Amino acid sequence: METWYYEVASIDGDYANLRRTDIESDELKLVARALLPDGIAEGTRLKYEFLQYSIVEG
């Protein structure tokens, strides 16, 4: 499985817009907040691996 890194660009109700940070991309990915870890905010860095998102510390 591949690992992808994202940053929460914005939050709109029950959805969050994620921007890839491991490659050059201006595209946003719309993801339901129910699929994301609790406690996310704009600017939170996430790792997507094995069909699961987790917060990247540090």
C-alpha cells in the first residue's frame, strides 16, 4: 500500500478539503469528517495509509 500525506485546507460542515503535501498539487480532495480523526482543524497534517487517516505529529 502507498502512503500519502495531506493537510486540511478547509472545513465545511461535515466535510474537509484536503491538499496533498507529498507531491505538487493544487487539487483538493473532499472527505467526510467522519472518516478523519477527531480533533482536526485547518492546517492539521494527515497521513493516509491502509485506508485510514491519522494525524501527523510534529
